[in-house]
Amino acid sequence: MSTSEKAGSGAPAQGGAGTGGSAQGNRKAPAARSAAGRKGSARGKAATDGPAMGQATAEGSAIGEAVAHDSAIGDRKAAPSGPAGGVSRRRLFGVAGAAGAVGLVGGGAAGAAATAAGHHDPVALTTVGSAHIPFEGARQAGIVQPAQARGHLVAFDLAPGADRRAAAALLRRWSDAVRSMTRADRPAAPAAYDDQVAYDAGPASLTVTFGFGRSFFGRTGLGSALPEALAPLPDFPGDHLDRTRSDGDLWVQIGADDALVAFHALRVLQKAARDTAAVRWQMNGFSRTPGATAHPMTGRNLMGQIDGTNNPKPTDPDFESRVFVPAHGSPAWMAGGSYAVVRRIRMLLDDWDHLPVARQEQVIGRRKSDGAPLSGGTETTPVDLAKFRPDGSLAIAGDAHIRVAAPASNSGAAMLRRSFSYHDGIGADGVPDAGLLFVAWQADPMRGFVPVQRKLDGADGLSRFLRHEASGLFAVPGGAGPGEYVGQRLLEG
Amino acid sequence: MSTSEKAGSGAPAQGGAGTGGSAQGNRKAPAARSAAGRKGSARGKAATDGPAMGQATAEGSAIGEAVAHDSAIGDRKAAPSGPAGGVSRRRLFGVAGAAGAVGLVGGGAAGAAATAAGHHDPVALTTVGSAHIPFEGARQAGIVQPAQARGHLVAFDLAPGADRRAAAALLRRWSDAVRSMTRADRPAAPAAYDDQVAYDAGPASLTVTFGFGRSFFGRTGLGSALPEALAPLPDFPGDHLDRTRSDGDLWVQIGADDALVAFHALRVLQKAARDTAAVRWQMNGFSRTPGATAHPMTGRNLMGQIDGTNNPKPTDPDFESRVFVPAHGSPAWMAGGSYAVVRRIRMLLDDWDHLPVARQEQVIGRRKSDGAPLSGGTETTPVDLAKFRPDGSLAIAGDAHIRVAAPASNSGAAMLRRSFSYHDGIGADGVPDAGLLFVAWQADPMRGFVPVQRKLDGADGLSRFLRHEASGLFAVPGGAGPGEYVGQRLLEG
């Protein structure tokens, strides 16, 4: 993934576009690699953001559109041999599968022409399995990459008597297991804890991200290393929190584009924790499957709303400082890390679905079909909060979600949201237990989630269709280098 | 897949290979179409079984390997210019899309050239979303096609007072909704009940299959139409059934290769049932994602075992008579239908994972890594139940699962298993609530599930690692033609 990393550019250290559509960094998928190479890697808003993004474009789009899992989408800057004209190449590439297909179907000269032109070949289906995201790096994986098709969130509590040494050994076992499971050439022979559920598949863009809850520090005698930013989240009046599904000593986020690969990783990590830590809670989520749409776009949540448009983008000058703890930040062991706010947000879908679409759009502030703000333009047009309609009313209502959540309404506070949808069935009352496994990343929750949620809780027209049922805040340290394990600087500091 | 259907061959009427890797029948995915045409059949065991399977190779492998979702599949014998024999009516309307698609590929010189040269071109990632499986046909979809990456099972009970007329109107609404949602050119404008969750994606091989439970007939005054085969399943001594998650007036099976597409379908059907029927129970499942492995092979279950090898194959002479009610069967309204046995089978994974792999293999009777029977050979080698090892012991143990379940041990009884895995989280005790949403199809449960389960329950070494927690038996009528709805012959008979 080093190709999309530019020294000093502010691009994140972990490669971002390896999931789904792009297979950069994958030694086992020559077809996909070449397709990605020709097209640049690509997803989401490449054409829009392209000119400013340089080499990091692929990541920018990947992150900006955190749940877009579409197919191969080119970027004019990233295409080595493309005409960088005014035509949106994204339009061509956005339907790259179709374009390539036409060439192939036409066969003969048409196919050859398409190949020579170089940017029409579709990304191969098999890249879903062979794509890999490196475990090692300055950042942990699973923050800037798009959310995978399947996600597991799980919190562990240390077993009675498990001390700092035991925790260090656990993080070592976990890191080694993840290092192995995320390799492009996953070992064919079963490793320790391996139930062979994913024996023939993957890594399918598997990422595993580790974090520490506030309670971890007291239990391991590391109170002096407790980050100030890990102060308990305030109580929000609208919360309906189930404490048994909140918090935890350790937090693990698993994502993969195959449910068996993700389940396998979950079980391997659970078994590796035996005698040291026990599962406190565990939740399952999903987002769009790679290739499920030919349209390059931000994903939708279970309200049907396009969700993630206004996420910070790596090309934003302050992206790094918003999302990651700086290299010389405090505490030192959190350098390159981030803080994850995790909320299980149930959507009251029956109530929501009873609203006419026009009313839903007013609640959100965006058009449902394409995500364009009601102040005009397309999905990516900046929201004009000051715009009035001819009748004198605000185009974006006073309690519209995007107004209340906007950085401009919150002293600039922002966070990188990378959520999964969840659906735990339909209850005996006919109501789906479904919504968002909200995961938000920031360098400091007091400049991210906390002020925004304070504002949303009550003032947001959307809030009466949501119920926050679980909550957690975790300190996610930087990534591990070769031979290291995640958290080593804390546990051996 | 009309082209893989041979008049009188016993091949099923619904195209089988359209899911995931193959995009036959998809008017919007020329890339996949051409790739499929060029690659010849490639899913599952096509290479192994090909010579014996003739035109039905693609389907045979797809079904025999029910959860194989690997790459490109076409059937080189299935080219329309080939000696396809008589064209049946159901080919024309049931799977017309498939014929058109293959025709385009194989029809011209370009197609022929590609067939000769192009074995290595990958199927496009975008086919995941664009692949569609026709709703209309002599059979309902979702029986012979491979299980999709995401599945929902849901049972409804009729509301008090809902009569035969109300049920007919519901089936009409449901059928029309599914007809629309499964179209290759899904409408861009939202239809009734549409929450737009899948607005930009799919159909992603969506299938929806409808069935009637025994209780349906009494409530609608259709007792005289109750099939004999719908007699209550016997109590099995090993069962631990939760009656609130068993049975039901109506049963719906949803599958799609994208979780948002599947969830959307579930919600559309739930909303269309409002005031007529309420959800009785609902379960979520999954199987391997298309493209997750580059190896064409049978899928694995959550025990890590390759599962589905011995399924009946459409090329078996008795496939049709085993799985489907014949055209002149009884009752007449079930012609072309099948009976679905649904079991939520929890796997006691911690107990299982404690067994050494060698012991697990004895319990199953197959090698874990590749599914080869312990009597020798490869996965598809017929099991030799009479084989002894040098030490005089049976190669396949007396209580091995594949021995006890074998048709030879059950007077020839067999069924087509098409299950999803499920995982509903890890409980407070650290135990995963996970296993199999077992769905088995047969023309008569008394010659399928019932005798086999009677044998397994107790005698099967695997049974102590399983717990049957829910159960249902449903009469699944034949498919609907243009303008018809599923169950019309029952409800208007």
C-alpha cells in the first residue's frame, strides 16, 4: 500500500484502498493488481477530489466514502496513461466493469482496443478474497479503510488475576495471530486456535483493530499511563444504555469482506484470549458487499439514507490532526493512535418508514435518492446552511441532522465515522432490532464525538428515530512494526 | 439457465448458476457474460464432474457444491449453438434472460474466438450486484441455486380474521414485489413499501421463496388441500425445540449476495404483510461471499468442515423425483413444488474445537482440509463404507456422520441441503450462538429428512455437538408465471 502513501502528505500510513474494488498490495491477484494499477485505485469520489489529492486520491475517496464498496472506480490523477481531460473519467471508470465488459463482449478488435486504451478492464471478482490490508504500519488497519462487508465488534474483560504481564502476552498472541491471518499468502496449514472455518478463503481485506478501555489501566496497574482523553463519556439525556453491552477492558474491531473469514478471526482471537480475558459483549455488523453496485457512491444505512458524505477526507489539511494523535502527542504511547467512540444506535425503522420521503429529507437535510443537500447541488456540494427557500424558510431546517452535526455548528468538531449496519432479527413484536454500529475516530473525543453528540442529543430532528443502546470509548494505539505487538509501548513502556 | 437444461434430463427448471460468479441471464453485465462464456464452466467441481455431466455441468456443480461461490462459471457445453435439443416452454419464459445472455456471447465470431483463447479472464467484480435470478418459472427460485452470501428466514402467522381472500391478496402483493426486486433492471424509482435501503444496489442474485405451513390450511379453510406430506415432523428425542421459533403459517426464504439488498427485501415483504400477517420468527444467515476464494470448492460450515459434497446433483437420474413434486403429483397445486425442512441447528463449537482434528475427522468421516472421505480419494470420490484399515477397523467409523446419513444407510433417502450458517453473537457465558440454518428440500419428507434424522438422532457421532433448537416444515409450491402469484393454484383452486 506504499504507493498511495506520500511522505509528509498527510495521507494516512495504512493503505486504504485495498478493500473490495482495489487489490493493491496483493501479491496473489495479478489481474486485479494490474487493473488497479491501470486505473489507479479508486472508489467513491475520485473525480471530485482528484485534483487536490495526488497520489493519495485512492485513499481519500476510500475514506470520504467510508462505506462505498463499489467496483473499480478510476481516478484521473491516478491513471498513469489516461487523458486527464475535463470529462469525468470517473463516469467511465465508475462503470468500469461495464466498459471492460463491452470490450470483451465485442471481442476481437473492440476488445483489443479496449485493452490497449488500458483503463476499461474490470476488477476481478476474485479480488474480494485475495485483497489484503497489511497489519503492520504506523497506524492500525481498520480506521481509514472503507468498512468491509462484515464486521464484528467485541469487548473483553481481563480475567481476575490477569495482570500487565498477562495482558502483554495476550496482545502479543493477538498481534501474531492477526499478522498471520491478514497475510496475502495466508498459511495453508492451520495455526494454533484455527478451526479451519476460513481455510480456503481470504484474507478478504481482513482488518483487526485493538483498543484499551478506561478500566484496563486500573486492572493492570497502568493508571499513570491513562490518557486524559479517555475520560468517561458524559451521560447524554437521550441515552438508553445497556451497561452490559457497553465499555470493556479491551476492544477489538474485526472487518472482512467475507463472513466466514470474519467469524474465523473472531473465534481465533477469542480462543487466544482464553484464561486471560473473557468476552464482555459482541456485536455483528455489515455494509455493502464489494461489487454490489456499479455506481460509485457512498453507502446507505438502514434508514435508506446515504451516510458518510461529510466525513473528513485525508486531503483535508487537518485530517491527521483531527483523527490521529500526533507523533509527539500525549501520552507518548498513543502516538499515531486514535480514540474510538462506539455506539450501538438502534433505528426506530417503523416510525421512520412511516414518514413520507419528503419529511425524511427535511429531517436529514439531504435528498434521499442521491444525498444532495437540500440547499442544492449534488451529494458532494458543500451544504449551504444559510440558504433560504423562496417561501422564506431555511432550505436546511433548523433541526436538520446535517445542520446540527455540522462542524460549523460545533466549533469545528468533527470525527471520522466508519460504522457498520446491524440487524439482529425481528422481535416478537414485529420490530426489527436494527440500526448502526456507530464507530467514530478522533484524536480527542472532546473535539469530536462529545460536543457533536451533546448538540445532537435533543436538538437533532433525527434523534427521535434513534436510540443509543450501548456505548464505549477506547484508546487505540498506533500500529505495530515487524516483530512488535499492538500496545507494546504501553505495556512495556 | 435454459441452456443447461435438457429436455427430459432431469435438470431443474430454474437456472442454477446465476449466483455470484456467473451472470448468465443478466442483461446488464456484459463482462460477466462474456467471461462466463469464455471460461466454460468453472464453479465447484465442474472440471471433475464435467465429462459425465453433459449440458447440466454448470448447474450440477452449483448445486452439488451448494455454497461454492467462486469465480466464473459458464458451461462450455451450454452454448446455445450447441446441440441443445428441444426447447421447453419453461426455458423460454423461466430463464429467458439466460438464453439471451449466453446467446450474445457464444453467438458471434468474437464469442467463438474468446472461447478458444480466453480461459484466464476474470469475472468482473460488478457482477456481484448485477447478477439476477428470474422470479418467474416452473420452480420457485432459491432452491437449486447456490446459497447466497446473506440469507433471511422468516415465518409469518396470519392476523386474526385474515381469510383465504386476504392470504391470496398477500401472496399477490409479495409476488409482485419480488418480481420487481429481482429484475435485472430494478426500477430506480421507489415502489410501495420501499425504504430505499437497496436503492443503488442489486439485484445481487436476490431470490425469495414462499412456503405454507400446516397451520395455514386450517386458518384459511383450505383443509381439503392440505398435502399429506405436510404431516407434522415426528419428535426426535435429541431435539431442544423452541416452539416460538418453529413452524408458522407462511415461510419466506430470502437470499442475496449483498446484506443491504437482502434486508431491504425482508422489510419490503414485512411491510407488504401489514394487517394481514405478522412475523412469527426471523433468522439471519450467511455463506461464503462471491469471490472470497479463488479455489473452486464446496463451502465450509462453522465447524470448519466442507459441507454439501454429497448433495444430490441435477445430473442424478432421480434428482427431480427426489427434490420436486412431479407435474401430476398430489395435491395438484403442489406440482413443481418441494417441501422444505428448516432447522436451526446450533453447533457446540467450544466442545467441537476442543477435539483434535484427527478425532473431528473420524466423527465426520472426511478429512477436514479437503473433504476427502477417510476411505480414500478426493472430496468427490464416492465413499467406501465397507473399507477397512490395515488394523482391521472401519475406515469410516460406525457412527461417522457420513455413514449414518448416507442414502445407503437410509433406504435411499436423500434431500437437497441448501443451508446458511448463522451467528447471533457471543453470549455472556462466552459461548457463540452459532451454527446452521439448515434448509433441506425434498419431494416428500418421509423419503428425505425424516428417515435420515431418525437415524442421525442418537446414532450419529456428530449429534452430540449439535442442538436442534427450532424446526419447521413448509409446502413450497411451484413458481409463478407471468402475471401469476406464488400459491395461486392453491388459493384460487
